[in-house]
Amino acid sequence: MSEAVIDDVVAVLPPLLQSLETLGFISRHFHPPSFDRVMEAAGQPDEELAAVRPRLANWPAEFADLQRSLETASDAALAAYAGLRAVQAGREDLTMAFRALRQLPRAQEALYPLAAKFPPVSSFFLNPECCEDNDLLARLAVPASEDTGIIHDHNEPRSRGGFSFYVPEYYTPDRAWPLVMALHGGSGNGRGFLWRWLRDARSLGAILVTPTAVGSTWALMGEDADTANLVRILDSVRSRFNIDPQKLLLTGMSDGGTFSYVTGLERVSPFTHLAPVAATFHPLMAEMADAERLRGLPIHIVHGALDWMFPVQTARQTRDVLTAAGADVTYREIDNLSHSYPSEMNAPILKWLGGGNR
């Protein structure tokens, strides 16, 4: 690699990674009444990124792929901050903030291919406590196993019913691996939701599957086209990889969490554990569920005390109803969590599932 290109990469990567990390902070702590305070706490890491962005121009042709990854990630990050600052300045309403934060997974997707080449990028896609794990770093340093990494199956943007999945690059078929199937929220898609879990799957050793709903959101009412599709997707992944049949987790955020209940409480559900996040639940679901399925079923509920869409009282009632029905309920209520995704809960959920595969 030419010295000039190396200098440009060294200049761009730190502010880019910091900008993305801060967008994750904003997303995690997003709460409409506290939006201005969260933005003030986030600071302005995008200013440094904007200052070095011109260095990604006029590179030699042999570095086009690297240039494209850094340009796409940088531009998505800057677009996210532009949208957020428009809301902060009163030029846009809060719906723009939600749209702006959708740029974060786009930036992460563009950047991830560089994890195999640049240690700082690889560290960005690990849990912080794993960045000094020499055994893990050694596994990630060797060439990736065949058919591993991120794979999209009919899951292009704006498509429906497909799925994305991630297999740790150090996967070996000589042992069974836990599987996490994570369902996006009502306005999302599986391709974007993959990034809510990728760090933990990569750090701890789990196969991650993120489907996209068949319809505009999951089949919470009316005809259910999603359950059969999830089973199809699960069967497809299980046919290719050695999956632990005792560690099949179905989780999801908001509508995805609610659908985890809807399909996961069915008598024939293949999933061994459920972990709904920021979900709603009607007591009739427990009454309609198969009593034998509920008895002893491990369910891990995560909810924010500040949730403005599904008030926390709903989650407390759900805990009590499912416990009374015989489920083995773990309940986590997070004081500073609104209706947003708490990625810090992924590792505890994997531990509750029975650990990863490292």
C-alpha cells in the first residue's frame, strides 16, 4: 500500500470510528424529551471527520475498494449527524432523528469488510472487554473459514421476507454453536438489525440470523405468514452449520419482540429460549398458549423504565402473567432506557442462553 494512502487511512479511521461509536451512544440513549441533552453529551465528533473527508479523493485505482468502503461509511455517518443536527436546531421534527439514525447500520455495513485488514476496525466490531483477548484476536487473525462472515439471502434494502446472517470467521463444524434469531422493530429490516448483535456474536461465538418480516411489520394480527418463513430460514441455516439444538434463541425489539411472543409461545415452536426487548404483550397470549410449552420455558424480558411506546407497567404485568403460567422468567428493567435497543444486554442474554462458543 502506498505511503500516501496509508497516511490518509490513518487520518480518517479514528474520527470515523469515533463518529460511529457516538452515533451508537445517541441511538442507545434516544429519548424524545431528552434529545437535546443527549446531543450535547455526544459532542461533535463529526466535525473532525468532515475535516478529513476530502482525503478520500484521488486515490490510485488499485485501492478503489478500500476507498469506496471508507467513503460510504464516512458519508453515511456525516448524513446521520446532519439529520440529527437539523432536529436539534428545530428545522426538522423528531421523525428526522429516526431516519438519520438509520444511516448507522449503512455505515457499519460499508466498514465491516475492512475488519480483516485493519486492527482498529476489527476492534470496533468487538465488545470492548474482548479487545485484549489474545485467543480471540489470534482466531480472527487467521484467514476466515469458508462460508463465514456476513451473508445476505434475498435481503436487499426495501425487500421483504429475506434474511441476513453472520457466522463467526473462526467457525468450525466440530462442535455445536448457539444460534440467535433477532427480529427487527416495526419500521426496520433484518439487514440493518444485524448490527445490533454483530459485536456480541463475533466476540462471544454465536451464529446470528436477522430475518426481514414478510409484510410491512411482523404478523401481529391477521394471517401469519412470518412463522413459516422463520422456520424455513432456521432450517436453511441449520442445514449448513452445526447448531446446538438446546440453544436456539428468538429475540427481537419492539414489534419484533412482540412477535417473539406470538410465534415463540406456539406449541411447535423450535426455539428453546425467548428474549423480547421493549415489547408489548396481552394476557390473552398466555391464556391461548400451550400450557406444556409455557411450563419451564426460559423467557428473558428486557424493558426500559422510560419506554414511551410500551409503558414499563406492561412488561411488569407480562412478567407476572408468564411466571404464574409456569414460565422461567428473567426480568431486566433498565432505568435509563427509553424505547431503544440496549446492546449492553446482548452479552448477558447470551450468557443466560448458555454462553457463546469460544
